[in-house]
Amino acid sequence: MEDRTKIENITIYWGRQESALIFSNSIVVEGGRGKVIIDPSAESDELRELSRHKVSVVNSHYHGDHRRLNYLFTKGEFFAPELDAPMLENNRLFIDAVGIDDAEIKEQWLEIVKGLYNIVEHRITGTFSDGEYVIDRSYDIKAIGLPGHTQGHSGFFIEGASLAIITDIDLTKFGPWYGNETSDIDDFLRSIEKIKHLDSKYFLSSHTHQIYTREQVVPMLDRFASFISRREEQIMRLLDADPCMSLDRMSRYGIIYPKSSLDNNPALVLFEKKMLEKHLKRMHVSCL
Ligand SMILES: [Zn+2]
């Protein structure tokens, strides 16, 4: 496929498909006061060239795969959702938001993520919340608050193109991801529902490589949301057999990540557990 798609003043640089965890789609919008890039991440010589100019950067949330090229855009200013901005400014707060209890693993994880995603701290010039224009009106980019994936996780609506960028409500075959301390399953479901009611003709996620029409996206959103109830059904089946099953044991069944991917991968096991914990809390499970 082409590595980019241009629609009027918007250019979408498609993130590499084979590594959805590392690359996300990047969107460049040419506005009233120059260019702005949303989530610099997609590998592209053009984006590297663009970073030599004064281009403002907008991050949808603090995750590394959405800011792995932030470090190149040294001439521009940085903008982020109000609730996630502190994690972009400060690596300590970033790693705290992941929610790792063990101090040693926490440090290790920070080093891994810093290397994997070229994480650098930035001063955030301006923040935005649901319904507000990002940077200013001239760019025609409105923030859509989509909490759940992270607390500040944001989508964007570009009215001129009737395009909704729904970021990490990403419509992938993996399903919703809510493995951080700041993630919330019920918020995630409400955010999916919110997208279904957006008055937008076109929809674009961060990790699939297609622009969807409303007719296409609504059933995809329903399917994406249904992962959550299917995961809970699996948990219920395990608990029916063993009402006091430990989290360690439950995390070996591959309810969220594919079972084979959990072998010898402590980071994925950690996130599997974080997400299972959120389900158990939501389901009010107690074996006493
Ligand atoms: Zn994310």
C-alpha cells in the first residue's frame, strides 16, 4: 500500500502494519498558521524532512507509539490533552501512570520504553479538553475526549473534511486495551458509544490502514466493544470452575493477549494482569 494518503489539507502517513505496537498513523494538517502533526510516529522520510521545519506537534495521549518521532520536531511547540500532558512532560509521571508496583521492574520498564519509543520529555505549550479547538480555531481540529484507554486519551474531529480520528479506539483484531493505572473499562465503552453518535462522515483509527464511512465503522465499533463482554464471559467460566482462582493463574489462559504471546514475556503478562484486575473489580468478584 501507499505509505500516505492525501485528502485536501490533510495527509495521513500510515504506520507500519507489522508492528502495531511500535508505529501509529501520523496525520499532518496544513492550517491557517502552518503545519501541525498529530502523533508523530509513522516511519517516513517525508516526516523526517518535515521535522526540520517549524511544525507544531499534537499528541493524542502519552503512549510511546504515538510519540516515537516527537524528539525530531525540535523547532515546534507541543500540545496534548490536559489530563495526559503531565505524563508527556515528566517521565516519572509517565511511568507512574503505567501502574507498576515493583520499583525495580518500574525502572526497567521505563528504560525499555524509552529505548523502544525514543521517549523524551517535552514542555507542553497548550492543552485541550473535549470539544475545544486544538491550538486555535484556524487549524479546524477539535478535540474529542475519549477516556478509557488512558484518562486523557483524545480523538480529533476535522470539520472541513468531516473526518473523525478515533485514535486508540483502534478497531484492531486485538480489541480494546486498558492496561494502565489511568485506564478504565466503563469509560472505554462510553467512548466507543460516543463515536457512534459523532456527526462525522469519515473515521480513521491509529492502527488500521483505512478510512471508514459511518456505515462501515458502526458495526466495527460494536464488534470492538464486544471484546469486553467476551473477555468477561471467559473469566466467568474460569471462576465457575475455581471461584478463588489467583490472578497469576488466570493470567496464563490468554484471555486478553494470545496465550502463546504470554510465554516468556513478563511485560505482556503484567498488562494481562492489569486488565484482568480491572475486569474482576468491575465484576465485583470475590471468592469469600
Ligand atoms: Zn495508546
